[in-house]
Amino acid sequence: MPKSIKDNLISQLGLDGLPQEKKIELMMKWGDIVQKDVIIRILKELPEEDKAEMDKLLATQGENFEEIYKFLEGKMPNLDDIVKEEIEKFREEIKDSAKKLGI
């Protein structure tokens, strides 16, 4: 999740007063959640043969996220849109939860 979105979300939730290390911790957790949401959505939309190819790529490339991203970009031209949509969906979920909690 881009830092500007995370910072904006922290401000919208009134969490500006948190210590910097807590803000960083929140941003890392939020980023992990969004990343998982993006992966789940990609796996739902990716054809079976591409899933098998991605599994092989993950087995050989592992931590090489640039290669994995290139692969996904080639298979899913709307990848950037998916990421943006999942970020916005998460942002709205957090804002709604904050409202319900009275934050």
C-alpha cells in the first residue's frame, strides 16, 4: 500500500498522535492485509494453467518479487487496477470499522 494512502488513513482515523513506531507497525500490518487480499483476488481470476506456471515461478524465484510481478502483469493487464481497488476497499473497511467504534 502506498505510503501516502497509509498516512492519509492514519490522519482520517485520528491516529496522528501515535508514536512513529506504532504508525509504522500499523502501516506494515495494513500492507500485509492488502497484499493478501490482492493475492486472493488474483488467484480467483487467474486461469488454472497460469496458476500452475505461477507455482513454478514461486518455487524457482521465491523472493524475487520483480519477476513475479512481471509474470502477473503479463497475465493480468488489469493488475494495477486490482491493486488500487483492493487498497480502496481496505480503506473503506477500516473507515467503516472506525466509525462503528466511534473513532
